[in-house]
Amino acid sequence: MTKAHFVNHTHWDREWYFTSEDAQVLSDQLFSDVLKELEAHPDANFTLDGQTSIVDEYVAMHPEDIDRIRALVARKQLFIGPWYTQTDAMLPDAESIVRNLVIGINDTRQKYGEPMMIGYLPDTFGFNAQLPMLLNQVGISDFIFWRGTNFKRQMNSVYFKWQGLGKNSVYAANFPFGYYTGQISVESKQDLQEFVENRLDPGIDFEAKQGSNNEVLLPSGIDQMNIIHDLSQTIKDVNRFSHNQVEISDYPKFMKSLHTKSDLPAYQGELRYPTYSRVHRTIGSVRSRIKRQNFALEQRILRRVEPLMVIAKRSGIEVSNGVVLKLWKKLLECQPHDTLGGSVSDNVAVDIAHRFKEGFEIADGIENYIKKRLAQRLKLNDQELLVFNTDLRPFDGYKTIQFLSRSKHIKFADNYHAAIVKEEYVPKRENIMQQTAKGFEFKDEPGYYKLTVRVHVKFAGLGYQVVKFDTDKKQTLQELQIVEQTEIKNQAWKVTYQDGKFQAVNNGLSYPDLISIVDSGNDGDTYDYSPLRGDREVALPLTGKITTKIVDDQQEMTLTGRWQLPASLSDRLEEKPNLVGVSYQLTLSLNANDDVLAGHLAVDNQALDHRLRLKVNTGISSDHAVAQIQGGFHKTYNLPIDSNWQEEFVEKPANLYDFDKVVGMKDQTHGLFLISKGLKEYELGEQAFYVTLMATTGQLGKPNLLWRPGRASGDTTSLGHQMTPTPLAEELGSNTFEFGLVGTREFAENQMAVTAEKWLAPNVSYQLQQINLFVNRLDNKIWNIEFEDSLPKITKAETFLSCDPDILISALYPAYTVKDAVVLRLANESDATQDITSFLKNGFQLTNALEEVQPVAGKLLIRPYEMATLLKKV
């Protein structure tokens, strides 16, 4: 007889084929019933899916219920948190996953009580190998999940110790058959004996068998399902028919019992095997616009908004954490597994795009406010430009700044090596109302130039400086000029376009065909790419017009062309298919002293149902790729896939993997790596690797795919459900993909992580001007104020914090819980321990991600593949 811990819960997708507003209508009724049932039955408990956001939304409709919620949480009848939203675990930045936990835990404690401190992700589509480390950052040592296990290939038990790439670990409990293993519905109660004998007991027996467990976890609930009424009586009735012992329990109680077991097997690595359930291994390329927007907003917050807030604080400019938390929540609402994965209806995709729009607007507004207030404090004129370094590291190189000028005849001091890289003339406007000493008059408004200029600047660390320009009719800046050549080069790279190929030399090594673009049909849906039967992947011609522009030591080479692609999926199998033109523009660019060759591919997609990939031809013979994930690097191999794989797996365990920012190949002598801006999926090839650009589709779910036989994913082919077209997932029109390529002689993980960090550094500048008050949307409404004399004195060049560690700087932001303090998070993404004791000498103290002080004995060390959170009063 096995003891089964019965846990009543509901799984709550905030959106899927239904919208988040739809879900709130359901919660209005369901959560009210939960509160009523728990108050009437003190022996019952209920888990609200491990996320705080859905409770916040309910309380916004029912503020009168907050005290009831607090009382039930205190009595351990209602379990909420620790997440703000149920995060995807493969695609977000490491910092997003940590911040999801920090915000969820802080919110729960402030509003409702103590959160459930378990990494509870019951329906997420696989888990990156560093999730144990990320959970440990907030003191969580337990993890409960469904998908991704294989007891033959990984661990022989549903319960095990899961270790990250380093020494961090969690106690893990798996639902091999899902979070609805013990789901007791109204229909189940009508024939409880049949339910127990044919579903509940077989589930308990399987969990007991996998690891010889005498106690197992039995979740009971499903999507948007209500609480089980009169649970005690129901469980009594269940035990009349069961050959096991079922008792009411909760997740913390069961996980506590796991801690007493000394014979749990250990496992290290990601959890993505589609053995007992689908993990949608190719969802990393579905609705690629969502992935790219997510990356862009993450970078906007982490690399611009939060560092600018630190600068603002040190400059006497107050910006509340509340508005930034609102910004984070907009982003986190876009990161649950269905949402960020893109397995949603078009109606929901529109909502997601709108949330991203709102997020960017908040980010722009915060940045606008800080920069203008700082310019006002410094009393700058319109020929004095604020240029920022939003990184802690010293900077010596080029920043691209944007400003307006009545004339192109301007000059900068020689040390800036200024050059115009882009310009736009805005002609004069006639009869524009202007306020004069005589009152309102109508006059012509002169024309002006929007200029993008590259300047060479030096920074000692986080801070700003004022860069001045003058008008001079005798002066003109250097500009990008078209030259008659098909080659760009610097000290690291030489790239030549010849005979439809980009030939390159890097570090003395030749790449005769550096990159190519390949295309295939996509018979899949918004969950998965799947090949079209009878189709094959083909290389697209890189032919067209080549244009090279050079200014000083900045060079760019642009290929403009047009592919002819099959218009639809059916056209790919026709002898004479209907073809559509797909215009593209591929630009490769170099700056002086840059180790990274920058790539920018713009595609005007007009073809349906296809997958477009970038192929990087490394010439390296290797059985593995090296990829950065959230908090480290790991190797991936093309594992053999048996022809009868369907006997073991519910979808093909395709050798497609997700990465964070860096992926590539190396051997004993050299390596070639790609740094991406929001591209997430890759595959190891023969002396090459592929990075998916987009995989377009017109269906939410499709049955009988080559790589995913049988039913469609989701509810599409369930009884009473219908097929759901998703024309927006075809991603027609403009699509832009950005990447960088870097070669190495000796590969070092932290060095590569820092290289990517530096390459992704933003260009941040500001001009206080009256020429166009809508260049920055809020300029027209940020009025001048009288600054208090007590504010800290600032000059036209300031450095506030500086450090240059050999490890990744994950984040810098104003502390959430400690007044007048900043948080710095560092990540050691290598297999060697790093000494960061110097930070203690500079006034930092060690905390966890929740800003709770941690003891330090002697030196401060970051173990391999681990993070450290440091806090400093400022």
C-alpha cells in the first residue's frame, strides 16, 4: 500500500486560446467559491497555481476579500506564490526568472502573507539546466513540475535531487502524467469506483514504482478547475475503493518529507525529454516576433532603465521603484510558457503585442524623464549633448548619439573623431503659431536635420558626460560614403563578398562560405515546427546588389536581393509552384578594434508556412555545440534517434535546443560563436550550426505531424473544439534579425559572456532642445522646475560606480527593500571559482536576491556557475 499526498489545486493559464480578460471573468466566480469552501471546511486547502498575479487581479475586483485571503494564507489553507507569473523556463533571461521570483515573493509578503516557497511550474514546456541555481537565489530548495523527464535515460525516480551546472541543487518532484493525475471532477464523483480503479490507482502505482516510493504526490486539478467541495468526505469515499492510502495534504508538507530521504537519485542537466508528455522542443522559433520583442524589452530594462535610475538617484532625481515594478510586471505577463512560447490564438497575440507596446512606453517614459531632468539640472543648451555609459565597466570606444541641428555644418572637438552615420532633413513648416512679445503670430518654422553621429568617448564607469558641438559653416563632418569595393576589414575580421558567398578571415583562419540562409516548409503549428513530408531544406541564393559604405574606421557591406519562395505549403510539392517574392537586405558591419562582426538581416516575408534559418559554416569538426543558457554554458550533442522513436516518445526528440545569447562551435585550436538579439533556437550541423530566424504557421494546433503524430496539441482536436487559424503567426511583412559573430583562439566561458555583454551595450544620449518637442514623447510635458539647493552637487561629467570584473554583470538597480541602496548581481558562468572579495572592500555586502544579508567568512567567492547578489548604500 502506498501513501498518496492528495493536493487540490487549479492550474491557471493567464491566457491561451482565451484572453487574460476571459480568465478574470472565470476567476471572479471560481476564486470566490474557493474562499467560501475553505472557510467552511478548515481541514481543506487549495493551491492557486504558484503565481501572485492572478490573486492581484481577483483582489482588484474584490478588494473586500483581501482580509479573508490573508487569514486563509496564515492558516495554510490557501497557497499562493512564489512566482509573479508562471514563467517559461527556457526562453527568458536569467535575470527575468530571478526577478519573477523576487517580485512575486515580495508582493505576496506585502499583501497576503508568506508565499509557498516552492519552484512550482506544473505545465512549463521544459526546464533549463540552471533552474536550480536560479531558485536558490531566493532561498528556494524545492521544485515541482510535470514535463521533461525520462526515467530510463535520466533518473530512475519521480523524486530526485536536481543539480545545476555547479553545486546548486533542489529537491525535485515530478508529475509524470501531469498535474491532473488525481483530478476528481463532478463526472468522476458520479462513478468514483471506476475513476479510482482506472485512473487514480494506476497513477499512484506508477509513481510508486519509479523509485520504489512508499509515499507519492497526487495533484488533483486541471485548467481553471474549481475546488473540490466537501473534500474530506470525497477522500473517504476514494479510500473505500483504492488499494492505496490517500490523504489530504499540500505541496510544502510533501516536499518536507522528501528532505528526510537519503536515497534520492541525483540528476544534472536540462529537463526536456518528451517521454510521458510533450515539451514542444521547437517552440523556441514559433512567433519569433514575440521572442525578439521580449529580448528587446529585457535589454531595455536591464541595460538602460535600471542603470539610469541609479544615475538619477545619485544626481538627486527621484524616480519611484513603483513605476519600474509596473514595467517589470508588464514584461513578466508576457513570459508564461504559452505566452512567450507563442502557442496562443491571434486574439491573445494582439494582447501580448499591446503589453509589449505598453512596456516600451513605460521604459521610454522613465528614460525620458531622467535624461531631461538631468539636462535641466545641468542647465544645458541645445549644443550640449548628454552621453551616458549605463555599464559599470570602463568604456573607451564609439557611442552613437542622436540629436537635432538646424545645420549640417557642425564640428566637434578632434578627440571625438565624429562622423555622421545617418541623416534626415525635415523641411520647414509654414504658418506655425508662435508666441511672441506681441502675442501669438504665425511664422514659418525653419527646417532642421535629424543626425545620427558616432563619437569616440571614454568613461571610467557608470555615469555621463556632456559632449559639445558648434555650428561652423566652414565645417562638415565625415559621413558614410559609398565605395567601389566588396570587402570590409579590421584587425580581427576581413569579409569579402564574391560569387554569391561571404568569404571571411578571422584570427588567421579562413571561412570560404561564412554564412548562408536556408529555407524549408513548416507543416507544424504554434507549438512546434514539423517538416513537410516530401520537402527538403534548401539554401537560398545570396545574390543581388552589394553596397559598401565606409567612414573612417566604420565599415558596412549590404547585400540587397529578392528570393522566390513557394507561396504556400502545398506549393512546395508542386512541379510548377506559385512563387512569391521575398525581399531581403543583409548588412555586415565592423568598427575599429571590434572583435564582433555585426549582422543585420531584414526580411519582407510574403511566404506562408516556412522555416528560415541562418547557417554559420564554421569548418569545425565537432560532435557538440557550446551554448550559453541562463547562468552558464553547456555542451549539446546530436543524440541518436531510433527509427521507432514513437515507442518511447510522444514527439520526436529532435536535436534542436534553446540558447540564451551565445551559441557556437569550437575545437582544440579555435571557435566561432554567434551572439543573438532574441534568436533562441539552434541545431548542430556538419561543420556548421543553424540558428532559427522564424518558423511561420497558420494554425494553433494541427494533428498527425511528422514529428508529432496523433492528436493536435492544446484543445484544438478535442471533442467539441474546433481548429483555430492563426494568420498573424505567419509573420508576414517586415522582420528584422540581429546577430554578431566572434572568433576565438581559446574559448573561455566568462570571457565569451563578457564579450556578449559588451557587444549588447546600448547607446544612450539626450539633447535638451526646442526644435521638436516630440522626438521624445514626454519632453513637451516635463516642465522646468526649481531644484532644491540641498541636492547633491553634480558637474558635466560624473562617474558614480565603477568595476570591471572578469565575470558577467547580470544587473544593477535600486534596491527594492533597502532605502538608498543599489543592488549589483554578478554571474560566474564558468567552471572555475571566482574571487570577488574586492567588492566587500568597496562597501558592498553579500545578500540573496531578496536583499537578505548573507554571512561571509573570509574571502567572498562565487562558485562555478553561480550568481552573487551584492548590496551597497549610496
